[in-house]
Amino acid sequence: MNFLAHLSLSDNEPKLMLGNFMGDFVKGRNLASKFEPLIVSGIELHRAIDHFTDTHKVVQQSKKRLDGKYGHYSGVIVDVFFDHFLSVNGVTIIRNLCQLCRESLPCYSRQRPHTS
């Protein structure tokens, strides 16, 4: 659900953005037979971002705070909240997210040159 974060980490590259945006809706592993290489990179980036955030301590704590009242929807609420925070604080957060991804996600480092 955190579409803004995913799109922000795609460096304004249309095909990477498309893959990153559609990552929640594409299933399976044999992506190269179905999509262009940059779209495949976007889908892989989406999955890496999701794994990183879903296993991050702060995200887990945020979901836990909401779980009692909202249950299964707590993750969606946290994603929407983070996207809202990103939209309000924009450029600074995007730069920090890109740096964090370069340091933490090998697929991000392979696809995107250092630009900050």
C-alpha cells in the first residue's frame, strides 16, 4: 500500500517505477519471460523494499501498536501513515530513503547510481 514510497525510490525512471508500482500484484518468480528487464528490476526492488520494511523493528512496533484495534489492517494503516509522512516531508525523507536503500538493498545499489 505504500505506493508513494515505492515510486519515490524509483529515481523517476518510468519502467522501474512501473515495476515497483505493480510489485504487489505480480506473483511468481519467472519474471524475465513476462516483462522487460527494467520492469523486472522494479518488481524485484519492490519485493526487497517490502521485505526490508516488513522486517524492520520500527515498522513491526508500529503495526503492533495498532494490531489490537485494527488487526489485519494495521499494516495497511502504517503504510498509509508512512506515505503521508513522506508526502509532507518530501525531499529530505526521499534522500534518506535512497541512502538507506543503497546501504541495505543490493538490488537497489545495482540498479541506481549514487546521486545525492
